[in-house]
Amino acid sequence: KHQTLADVWYEWHRMGPYLNSEGGIEGCNKKYGLKWQSHLPKAHYSCTARVIQGIKSFAKTQAMDEERAIWMLQSNYRECGKSTTNLVREFQKGGIIQKKTVQGRAAQRVNIVEAQ
């Protein structure tokens, strides 16, 4: 568990204590596409990606740089128990990011229930 929201950002971008030559998760995505992610827990990757999206969206809507946005959102991260999943929910409630649409089998179950 990351202690700060900056740690989440640094890991994604491979900055600070997470510095490496690959450029972090974002760098690996650009360099290798989605194949390299096969060893990662999908839920962790997805939540981290959504947090990064939320930070960028918040920064853009507030007309500030991402470093300032991280600093501003740190208290939210702490209030969410330093959980990326909980922070994603807060971003969704606040309209910072949209909820994902239901896909695959889950979407089929929703469609069956709605049809009844």
C-alpha cells in the first residue's frame, strides 16, 4: 500500500524512489503495449490507472499542474484509508472520472435482469 498519493504517481511514472529506465507503468505501456501486464493483478493495475486518470482530470479542471493536484488530493487519499479503490469511488462520486461501463458476462446478466 502506498503511503502517499505521490507514491502512486511516482510508481506509475517511475519517478523519485521508483526511478528506472523503463519509464514506469506508463513507459512500459507505450513501449510494450498490454502484453507486459500479464503478471500484474488486473484489479490493482486498473485502480492505479483510474487514480492517475483522476489526478490528471482534477488538475485539468482546476487549471493546475499535476504536482499541485496530488498535494490537494492527498487528504482525500488519506480519508479513503490510502486505498486506490476507495479513491476511485470518491473520484466517481465527485464527477472527476466516469464509472466504467459494464462489459462481458456482467453486461449480459444486467441485460437479462433489465429485460425481465
